[in-house]
Amino acid sequence: MLRRGFVLLFAWLSAANFGAAFPQDALKKGCSLFKYRFLEPQEMKAMMKMKEHFEGIPLPSDHRCNIRLFHRKWESEELSVPDRMMLVKAELDLITDMLELLDDHSFTETHQRPLALLTQAQEDLRVCMATEAPSHQPSKKLRHWLQKLQIAKKTETTSCLTSSAIFHLFQVLDDLRCAAGQEPCA
């Protein structure tokens, strides 16, 4: 029984350190999204803590949101890999913009680590898109969603956009995981 536990612990630690054992270039030439396939537990805890902290902040009484950006009739895995990267980049742009606008002092400490991770993912996506699909045109599904996003940015309040972005944070992380796979995902 002890031997089996040791083997399982060794396998888990080996899998967790796999990305550190090999250079990113060896895993994905020209694109370093592989590290987003499985986020480390402390990163996920930081995301959850930020989301929970945000949900604890009372919203203004006149807070009425009609935003339904993340309620799509399709899933990200239905998109091509370049479309998935465009989708996640747009989602991350929204989330990071909203997090950077927050001026609640109590929230600043909670969102520093998640903001750093999301900003790094944004940069990595930019590099991947520039190297792997520089002239890609979005599909009809994605183009429609991107237009909906632009309209929401112009018509919705910052508090509505922020609430929606943070509420759907784990959906965006799942979309990032899917895009990082560079293959069909479920």
C-alpha cells in the first residue's frame, strides 16, 4: 500500500514538473500555450479567491445588466484552433481591462496574481496568433460574437462588464485550456 502511494505521488509530481523539465520550445514550437493546459493549484486558488472576493462586494442599487456575452449557443471546442485563440484573446482583453479599472482598494491585493497570469496568457496568445495564424479571418460564429462584444463595450456600464467578466472567469479559463490544447477538446 505504501509503495502504491509512493508511485502515485511520484507520478503526480512528475506530471506537475513536466513543463519545467522540458523547454517550452521542445513542447510547442513557436507557441507557448502548453502551460495553460493545466493551471497549477495555487493559480486556481488565487482565481477562486478573487472571484469570491468580488462576489462579496455589494453592487450599486441601480445595477441592471443586460449583458449576455458568455451565454453562447456554441462551445469554444466547436471552433477551429485559430478561432479559439481569437476568442480567448478577446475574452482575456475584456477581463484584464476590467480588472485594471477596479479601484476598490480591498480588491487590489486579491487580483494581483490572477491579473499577472491573465496578462501573461494574453501576451502568449498574441505571439501564437502572430506566428501561427497571422492572417486568419474569424468564422461567422466568432465574428458575430466579437461584434456583440464591441457593442457591449459601448453600451454596458463598466460594473456590468466587470461583473460578467469575473462571474465567467472559469469559463474563460476553460476556453484558454481548450485553445492551449491545439487539438479537439471536450
